[in-house]
Amino acid sequence: HSVGEYNAISAGLKVLPLESVVAIVYQRGCVMHGLVPRDADGRSGYAMGVVRPHYAKLGPAGAAKLVAEVRRQTGGFVEIVNFNVKGRQYSVTGEVKALNALAKVLESRQAPGSKPAWIEVPGIDVPFHSSRLKDGVADFRAGLDRYLPPADRIDPEVLIGRYIPPLVAK
């Protein structure tokens, strides 16, 4: 779950009190931090960026195939973690060496003068939303169980008509 989802549930829908949101987000951060090894300088070896396939003359299937090929060729972890806009913007996370290789391939496919097909998201060194964090699910679920209100105290009616998918700009 993205941090913004908890804020929206709290502020927009009034399902969670602020104190619970702070506790959940803190729990989320602690769990993820413990899953990512760091060197003596605190670096993790992971990063995140955005692939814009259309600027590299790739369709949706081609982008996924390219990411899989870079993973195979480098032996490094790289994964599409969010298909934000089909064929136009995919969030990708992975090991820095694999992401650098992906960036080079994308750059080589760009038309001269086009916008970049790869954009690194600065300051992200956790493989958010990826399969690398699956070992933290049980711990995070325990935190959610501690802070979320019981299901019978959440009125699902407050959710009806309030959800706007992030894939549609409406």
C-alpha cells in the first residue's frame, strides 16, 4: 500500500483517525527498512524509476519483455511494479546495476530529440511495491490488524462513489 492511500482514507473518508495513520505508516516504514540490506554508508543498492515505453518505440508487451530481458542479462533484480498508464508510464524498481542497464537500452531506442524513455525517481532506495518486500507482509498485516478499526465499524457506504482510479485522469 502506498502512503497516500492511508492519508486519503483518513482525510477524505474519515475511516481512520490521524493517530492510526501515523502508526500504520511508521509500521510500514519499519517493516520495509528491515527488509532492505544496507552497506556501511547506509546505501541499499536499489532505486526506482519510470519507463515511458512510447518514447522508446515500445508497446506495453515490449516494455515488459525488455524489463524481463534486462533482468535475465544482468542477473540483477528489476521489476515493473505499477502499470500507471498503459503503454506510457510504468514504475520500475530494482537493483541499481539492472536499472542502469535498462536505462541504457531505453536511451538507445529513443528517437533523437524525444523526451526520455527512462526517468529515475530521486531519493528512492527501497524496492517499493515489488516482490522483494513480500517477506514483510505478515509483519505489516499484524500492524494493520492492530490499528485498523474492526470491519463492522467501517461504513462501506462512505467508499461508494469516492474512488477515482489512478489510471484515469477524471
